[in-house]
Amino acid sequence: MRATRVIANLSVPDIGEARDFYVGYLGLSDEGIKMDWVSRFQSPDGGAVVQLVTRDATAPQDSVISVAVGDDVEEAYEEAMRRGFEIVYPFTAEPCGMRRFFVRAPDGNLININSHKDD
């Protein structure tokens, strides 16, 4: 598995209220994920990316980061199971086109390992 992108997932009570800070003050653009529970903000060069999450709509818990792995997501799932890592959310093909699972890192953080149709 090779991570191609890592995005911090910040928990917020209201994405709309937080938007002005990330767009107006930090100068990030709203990437328009078009889901009411998550929104991605990015710098023009793509070097700075953050997601705001009110509550993951399909998983039982919220993750602290999202790690894109391209087509290797199923292999990453099998490797996590082989290593005995705790799988919090099993490998799932989401309606939005994302394939993902949540694994708990040994430090306790919950990581969203994913592949999206746009990757």
C-alpha cells in the first residue's frame, strides 16, 4: 500500500458557520463535496487540504485523518487484518463512489483508508 494523500478531518458542529474562516480568512477554496456532513477545503496549489466533518453519515465513528491509497484499498484492508489491527468499520463501497474502511492505529487514532472514483 502507498498513501497518495492524507487529509486531516476536523470535527465541527456546523460546516456553514466554519466556512468563512477556512475560505475567507485562510484563503482555501471549498472543493464542493456536495454532502451535508463533510466539506473539503484546499489551497490553490493543493498543498494544504482539510476536511470539516459534522458526523460521518455512514460509519459508526469519526476518523481523524483520511488516507487515499488509490486502487490498493482492498489490499490495504487485507494487510490491516493480517497485522491484527482493529477494524472499526469494515471494507465498504459507499453510494458516493468511495471504497473505504476504518482502522485503529496502535496509538488509538481512527484512520479512514480510502479510494475514491476520482483518485
